[in-house]
Amino acid sequence: MDKEKLLKIIEQFKNKKVLVIGDVMLDKYIVGDVSRISPEAPVQVVKVTSEGFAPGGAANVANNLSALGGSSFMVGIVGKDNTRDILFREFTRRNINVDGIFNDETKPTIQKVRILAMGQQLLRVDYEKVDGANELIGGKIIDFVNQKINEIDAVIVSDYAKGVVTEKLMKNLTELVKNKNKILVVDPKPKHMALYQGATLITPNHKEASSMVGIEVKSDEDMVKVGNKLLEKLNSAILITKGEKGMSLFEKDGGVTHIPTKAKEVYDVTGAGDTVAAALTLALASGATTKEAAIIANHAAGITVGKVGTSAVSVEEIKESLENE
């Protein structure tokens, strides 16, 4: 692959506008030291040394887009609570547009609290109420997407199956992007597989891909069967992320391309799929072929899994990774 061409593609990220639709969350990190077991129960006692917040779920896709120099427009649902206020503060710090985020007073803003010590995650606590968007809010989301579609270069659907992504939304969206000739990248959930037909590119991890077609993966040959089956079923290019084994790209006319991982060490895979979706989409919007976009996204993923917690990758880090290859 032409390294100079990849570097030129990355330079174009700063001019791109991407609409992110999905389940927004707030990630809270409580970091501390562990030196004893509680006398009350056989559990570790964490002496807290710091706390921090970051956009999570689909919001981490928008975070990665902004970190890579793109302009991100977030579309989703929050509650009317203190968690929402903290999340919006984090959006403001990252220059993420929140005009497409709507309040649902019947739900809390989704929050995931992770407790870490010695570089490891000890516990996660989730605050959420999972059900579909009500008719009124679902209609507002569709209206907003219709209003914004001419301004943006691409759409990412980041589906965590928490209520934002519905059959009605995806039907409207797939017709809209087709008519407007826009890029649509989907980070999927297996239960919604039928909703993604006709997307430009779908990015399941290996477990999701296996679940989507009901084939247990025990070998590389099994993974090829899974990818080809998804390609046939969904009429979209498929990029299966495989953790420390890299990625496999399946294209209608391009066959199968296996891309080895760029990760030196894997500390935390939290948010790696979000980084892949963001880098892929910006690359495609910047004129990359699907293979070129996958290679750039693979470098980005290799960087993010070397960090602890939900994190974003910069253009400079991807450039450095490419140049050191």
C-alpha cells in the first residue's frame, strides 16, 4: 500500500463532517489503589485517587471523529439529569455538536462507571433503561437527520441496542443516504442485523459476526465463511475486527483481505470499535478505497488498545504509526 497516499488521505480528515446516530453514554472512571480486603465482605477496598469522565458508547465515536480533526454531529437520546449535564460538558470540551440530542424524561442518561486499580478494571456499574425511542422522539431524530443530510459527508450508526436505532429510523436512513449518495458505516449489534442492509460498510467484531450468521468460528476458514455469509446477506462491505488477530475485509468485487494487527501491546479494548468506525468513515469520506480505509483504521485501533479506558486517537499518532511501519 502506498504510504504517501495514506498520509495524504489522513490530511483530508479535517475537512469532513460526519453525523453519528446511536446510543450516547457517559463513561465515568474511578481510579484508586488496592492494598487490603474489606472486613465486611471478601471484596477489595479501593482507595480512590482520581475520577474522570469521557463520552461513551456512540458518543465515543463522535469523540474520536473530533480528535481526528473531523466535525462531528451527535444524534441520540439522553435523560434530564445531572449525568446529561456532565456529558454535555464533555461534548462542549470536544467541539461536538449536540443539536440532534433529544431529552426523554422517562429514561436516565446512560452511564457506565468503571472502577480501576493497578491498570486493571475491577468492576463496572451501569445506569440505563433499555427500550425503543418513543414515537415523538423517534420522529424528531428522523426530522433532524433529514435536515442535516446535505451538510455532511457521511453517517455512522453506532448501535448498542439501547433504544435509539429502530426499524423505522434505519428504513428512513438507508433510503436517504442512497438518494443523497452519502457514505453509511454501521457498528452493529447482532439483534438488529436485518436493519443494516445496503450500508456502505458494516464493522462487527468477530463475536458479533459469528452470532449474526450462527456459525461458530474455530479457524480462519470459519471466519471467511462468516464474512462471505454476511456479505451475501447484507449487500454491504464487511470489516470484521478480530482483536489481536487484526481485521478481515470482505468486498463484493475485492474478495477477502486479511490485515494483521498493528497493536504492540493490548491493555484495554474498550472503545476500539468506536475508533475503527471513526477512522474508517473519515478515510472513506476523504477519498480512500475500502482497503485503504481499513488499513488506516487498523493503525488507529492498534493505538487505542494500547491505552487504558475509553480513549481517542490523534492524526499525529496514526501518521507516526504509518511512518514507523
